[in-house]
Amino acid sequence: MHKKQNNSLFEKIQNKIKNHTEGGLFGAALRALFARAGAAGIALILQVQLARLLGATEYGLFSFAWVLILAFGFPSTLGFGYSVTRFMSEGFATGKHALIRGVKLRSQQVSLIAGTIFALLIWLCISIWPSLIDAPAMPAVLISLIILPFFALSEVQMGIAQSRSWTLVALVPPYIIRQIFILIFVLVAVFLMDMNPTSQMAMIATLIATIICVIGHHFLLAYKLSPILTKGSNEYEDRKWFKTSLPLFLSDSAHHALTHADILILGFFLTTGAVTAADVGIYFAVTRLIGLLSFFDRAVSNAAGQRYAGLIAEGKQNELRPFYNQTRLWVLIPTVITAFFLILLDDFLLGIFGSEFQKGGEVLFILLLAPLSVALVGPAEALFSLTGGEKQSFISFLIALVTNIILNIILIPMMGILGAAIATAASQILRSAFLYYYILKRY
């Protein structure tokens, strides 16, 4: 009897959640969260092992080179990393296989060519102004430039897999297998080949792992697509594809510039002595922990985004604001709880990276303000992007980016990595306030 009552109570709660979240979007958010959090958890474990192996100084040099890849690798798809998902999905829905083959090939070509051009431009800047990069960081940075086009291609291949909703096929090769290979290659180099653990060696391992995963991912996609994608000649709608992809490229560039500006500027300040490579390593380790909080916003945005667009399409604008407020709570509550535990356990969590990294407690406390400000406005970016507010979202990125760069340049020479943390938190708070103002004004 007691068991039946519990089952009944559970069913009531489940039904209530389903009814109040527009067809079970809360459950969809949780599923998306756990899928991404699983990949992030493995990535964090591997980053911890890499930090412990390299030490704060070499890990800092590696981090700077790796962030160069992230900052320029994502934009190197020129927006095709996202648009290929849309165009291939449309092609499968309409049976236009020639266009599917065309956009698949074109997106791969664009990412490799654009990634190579970005890498050459960075190399040219370094050649003209060698003082931009600290000498100990130069070998790792040069290797990172070789990785750049392969990284861009891996992002496009992930978009290709997502066009068929193959989440594991999309995420596992670039976000799990690649990092496992990096760690394996580093361990082999250190313990079997008796090499010193350095940032240069770690970047060589990253290069090999990236190339292997890109090639493996390519053949895996070919195998998965072969039963459903017919062979034949390709058709191209380059004008349409580039017109759609360009705004995505601009938005993506602003987003990743804002996300990685602090590490990049810290890296450039290595030549001045304002910060050390160990400082950069400590800061980067803190950002790995802070990054855990972003998954709540991403998961809810993925789950609720379609409903935002649907309400507009159905002419139910009056329901948009209440639903947005509800989804905001889905982001805010778990973010606040997780932030509390990060503050409570900061010394222990940073100590996992190594005793040197425990100096980052103050940086962690300040940087937490950034994801908390994002949580306060919830999936605002998704709301704007899917309901015709792309312009406001892009403007908010630009304002935050300019603020971030100016504050970093001013504060880092005065306060080191604490200055970078303050600049990053302040710029994100400003962006969140901007987004919320436009939500109140528009909806």
C-alpha cells in the first residue's frame, strides 16, 4: 500500500513537471545536461592529469597555445559548423541528396582553407612582431597553428553528425577520444620514452591526437551516412550557404573572442613580466572548474529554444515571457547550488590539479560572478537568437568584448590574474544586464 502511494505521488510529480514545461522540456534539458556533463567530466579529469604531469608553468604555456586554437578554430568554420547541420537536415527532409553531398563537401573545404588562412595570418603577425609571444611559449604556439585547420574541420564534422541527431557520433571523437589520446601520448612520451613533460611535447601529442580523430571521425561519418545518402554528383548553393553562415561566423567570432580574451591577453602579457606562465596555468585551471556551470544554461537553451521559436510562430507572444521566466529558474537554481559547492570546496578542487594551483581561490570566487550573472538572465541568448533578436545578441557580445579587452589591458599589469578575473566578470555582468534590459523592453 505504501509502495502504491509512493508510485502515485511520483506519477503526479512527473505529470506536473510535464504539464508545466511544455511537453517535457524539463526532462529534455536534463538529458542534454547529462550528455554534455558526461563529456565535460571526462575532459576535466584529463585536464587535471595533464596539469599534474606538466606542473603549473608548463601547463600555463600549454593552456595559452590551446586557447589560441579555441579562439580561432571555432570561427575558422566561417559559420559552417552550425549551418551545415541546418542545410543537411533540410536536404534529408526534402530528399535533395545532391545538395547534401554539396554542402557536406563545401563545409569541409571551407573549414580547412579558412583554418589554414587564420594560422598563416597569426604566423605572419608573430614573424613581424616576435615580441608578442614569450620565447618559452613560442614552440607550443607554432605547433598550435598546425592544429588549427584540423580543429576547424573537426567542428564541421560534428555539425554533420548533428544533422542526423547522432549526439554520441558528434561529441565522442572530438571531446572524449581526442583528449584520451592526448593523455596517452603524453604518458607514453614521459614514462616510456623518458622525455621531459613540457608544453611543446603536450602540443605535439595534441597535434597527433587531433589528426587521428579527424581522420577516424571522417570515416565513421562516411560509414554512418552510406546507407541513407545516395552517391552521385554534387549540387552547390554557395550564395545561400555563405549568406546564412556569415552572421553565424560573426556571432561565433565575438562569442569565442569574449570567452577566451582573458587567457589570450594574459599570454601576451607574459613578455612584460606582469604575469608568469604559472599564473596563466593556475587561471586556466580555475576556468576549467568555472566551465562546469555553463552546462546548465546550454542544456536548457537546447531544450527550450525550439519552444521559444514555436510560440512566436504560433502567435502566442503573451506566453513567451512566462515560459522564459520558468526556463530561467531551470538555469538559476542548479547554477547557484553548484557555485556554492565550488566556493565551499575550492581549496580541495584546485588541489586536485596540484598544490601550486591552490593559489587560485580568489580568482575562482571572482570568476564565479560571470556564470552567476548568466544564470540570472537564463537562456536569454537562445531567446534572442530564435525569435529575431540576433542583432541585440551580437551587440551585447561586442559591448562585453570591448569592455573585457580594455579592462584586461588596464587591470592585468596592476593586479595580475586577479585583474583578468575582475575584467571577465565585469564584462559578463554588463552583457547579462544588457540582455535582460532588452528582454524587458521587447517581450
